[in-house]
Amino acid sequence: FALLINPQANGAYFKDTLLVASAEFQAVFGEQTLEHRVIGNLQFLVASLDESLLTQVLRLSFVLGVFEIDGDQFIPIDVASKYNLHEDFVFGSKYRGKTNEHLTQLLLNVGLSYLPKGTEQPTLLDPMCGRGTTMLWAMRYGLSAKGIEQDVKAIEDLRQGLKKWTKLHRQRHKMMEGFIGKANKKGLGKFLEFTVEEQNFRIINGDSREAATLIKSEKFDLIISDLPYGVQHFTTDKTRNPISVLAECIADWKKLLKKDGVIVLAFNSYIPKRTDLIECFENNGLIAQSFTAPHRMSESIVRDIIVFKHA
Ligand SMILES: C[S@@+](CC[C@H](N)C(=O)[O-])C[C@H]1O[C@@H](n2cnc3c(N)ncnc32)[C@H](O)[C@@H]1O
């Protein structure tokens, strides 16, 4: 089968699209040699696959469509991606600092691929969730999610975005606000919970270093986050290197991770370096897995992805 590469993936992975696409494919479907084919403006990855996997292939972050190869003919296959909720639930809002939607889907796919087979209804936490791209994707996958974000404005922005979205799509839903602990003017511990159909998410305003205090009595299969990049986003202690904050977060993240759970992080590999990140997590009993997908975004950012599991 030839997997048509979505041109939008170039906006996420730039000139490294093929490398990232291959890494994602192999994480989900196992190692195999993938061939790159170009027809006019269309780019494809050619893979050997069982037909029963085609709907799953369409969930790869870079795939726009699938073609069967018959001699020199490419025959489009009539399969469509299956997600909950409308596409613009994830893609609709644009704001400064939003994590690319395709990259976010890749993080989720890679996380799911590392979970034990047959894990039912995995739960997800994004401990530095911004305005929620990871949680919104989780909901499109039919999963429930929680997020923690230090920026008090995030909750209000998310609330406004969801209000518009539910109105536009006449979507039945429930929205609830409250506080973890005592209500306060600073908004610490404030949360917004959004439920639609079977799934929901909750975003909590607070510091990820206190994640296990903000979220008690729940453990997650997946902890997925796009870390602050240092250049664009400052961390809570206003340093450019997120490693010092991360070092203080790990103990709580570890407490919140189930025994077979998986942590997937996107980070700017200039700061912190991959080796520093690994050392920091391994000092806390979390072991780095082999997945890597570095892609150059700009002079100052080469984004990479790293996966950790309990030792
Ligand atoms: C790269 S952004 C995530 C963007 C998000 N994925 C989205 O699409 O909206 C990283 C986020 O981490 C948050 N952050 C940094 N340090 C934090 C901390 N200690 N606790 C909670 N959030 C933190 C920043 O405020 C920023 O919103």
C-alpha cells in the first residue's frame, strides 16, 4: 500500500517529514523497510500491510489517504479515518504557543504503541497542557484526559473556544467549573471540566511540580506533553532551560503513572539535550525507550520526542 503523505505534515516536521513519518509508522506497526515514492507533487511511503490495518494506518499523523499498488497503477482505497467529534475540535482554534496538531497526534500514537496490548480505555494526563491540544486529541480517540497548566488564562481561553465550538456544531455537552481545595482569587487549583458523549477532560490551573497534590487518587496510562521550548515559552522559574523545573516534576509524574504506563515528551533538543533529559529521568527510576524523531524547526529548535517507562 502507498500512504499518501499529508502536505500539512510538512508544517509539523519540515524537511525531516520522511524520517519522522517512518519513525511513527515503525513505532505503531513494527520495523520494516519503507520506500519513498514521488508522483508529481504527491509523496508516498510504501509499506507492506494487512488490509485489516488500514483504518489504523489512517490514524498516523502524516497519512492523508491510502492507495493500493497494482503494477504501475495507484488505486485509491475507500477508507476514511474514524474519530469522535468534528475535526475542528482539535484543528479549529489557533493561538500563539499551540502545539502542532499533527505532532500532538504523533505523541498520542507513539504513547499508545508502547502500552501493553489490550489496554482498555487508557487514561491520559498532559502535565503542561497549555490550551489543551493533547486532551482534545484524546477525546477524538474516545479517551478521557486531564491537564495541568500554570497559565491562569488557559482555562478561560479554552472555555471560550469550547463555547464557540459547541454552538457551531450544536453539540450537547456539559461544562463544569470548580476548585481543587479552597476557591481563591489567584485561580490556583481552578478547574474546567468538559464532557461530550462518552468522554471528558479536566484542565486544572496549577504548577506541575505539585501534580500529585492537584490530582489525587488517580493514575494514568499515558503522560504526554509538549514541554516548554525555552525560547518561546518560559517555565515557572523563568529560566530558559526547562530541565530544572522538570527535575522537580518527575517525582510527582512518576507517582501518577501506572505500572505499565508510558511518558511521551516533545522537547527542544538544544535545551535540554537528550542525554541530560535521560539522566534526569533515569535518576528517578524512569527508563528511556528507543523512540526518537528529531526534526529541525528553526535555527534554535530541533524538536525531538522521547519515551519513558518505569524501570
Ligand atoms: C509548549 S507549551 C504546551 C502547549 C500545549 N500543548 C497546547 O497546544 O496548547 C508548554 C506549556 O507548559 C506550561 N508550563 C511550564 N511550566 C509549567 C509548570 N511548572 N506547571 C504547569 N505548566 C507549566 C507553559 O505555561 C506552557 O503553556
